[in-house]
Amino acid sequence: MLEIIAATVEEATAAERAGADRLELVSALSEGGLTPSYGLIRQVLSSVEIPVHVLVRPHSKSFVYSKADQETIITDIDLIRELGAAGIVVGSLTADGRVDEGFLGRIIKHKGDLSLTFHRAIDSSRDIVEAAEVLADFPEVDRILTSGGHATALEGQAVIARLIEQHPDLIVLPGSGITVERAEELLKATQATELHVGSAVLVDGQVDADKVAALKKLLAR
């Protein structure tokens, strides 16, 4: 399963044509990705047939959310569910760096049939292994998007491999800094079955079908 990041309708349709299996729809990539607008979500969903997972992140200040932030997140999840997306990508921590289990429970109540990916908030947690153990106790959490607590998934591949080995029922989705040239090394080291990429498949700012095909070939081995 190859997930490609998209921030516009054009990027989403280009990724689908190139062979993406799934999209993560975001805005404000310069801030690490924020919740896309209602209009963008609606347009993308009407323009592609592959599953679209929508990032739900109201700001880039931190992953510790105020009550007002939490209400914004819940409202966005309700809208995303009503629009018919396939999933949401969301995460929240407590002030001491743990998974915010209470708020995660609220998210689960509102997500309905949406697939739930806990995003790279886990990489900012106080203990990524502990956080994964907590998330594994929630069967409604389908996957974790992570770089293994490092700047890139390649640097964090040992941690990613450990998470995959320890939690066979939880999809661990490596993301950040993945390149076509080193994807094989990452996949062999971690035994990951999914990859999350952005710039890895771009040439001159456009999604390149050959790069997508190369990554899918590696995933199919």
C-alpha cells in the first residue's frame, strides 16, 4: 500500500493517475501539514476514486490541544465523515507527552466507519514504544504514521522494525524522508507493508509515475 501526500486537487488526481493506492490530504505542508478546507476535501473526494485519508490538525503549535482545539477537531471529523472520506489522520498528546487517551476515546466515538491513523504526534511523545503499546489497546486505531521518533524514517528504522514486530495487528506506516533509492533498505529492515511519501515521488514538483511504480514494485516483493 503506497500512500501519497496531496495538498491540491491537481496533486490528488496526478497521484491517482501515477498509481497511488491511497492519498493523505493535507494543507500547509510548510507547517508540517494542517487540516485542509471543507471545499478542498469535497473537491478531491469528487475527483478521485482511491481512498482519501484527511489530516486533522488545527495548528502546528504542538500536539497538546486545548478544549477549544478539541472541539475544532471533533467538528472537522464530523464533517469529514459526512463528506465520505475513507479515513482520518489525527493524534493528540497530554502535557507530559503521553497519548491523550481520553480525547482519543472521543475521536473514536465520532469517527464512525472512518479508518483511523494516529499520526506523527507519536514521534513527539515521551516514549514512542510506550505510546504504541497504548494505541495497540485501541482496536479502533488502524495504523500509526511514524518516523520512529527520528527526523526521518530511515534514521528511525530500528524503532519502526521493533514496533512492527511487537504489534502485528497494528499497521505501522513509515513516513518522512523516504527516497526511492533507500526505500528497499527501509522495507527490508522494517518489514513494513505500507509507505507514506511526498517529495520521494516528485520530479520538478510533479508526481512521477516511474518513481511511484518503483516504490510499488518494492512493496509488492
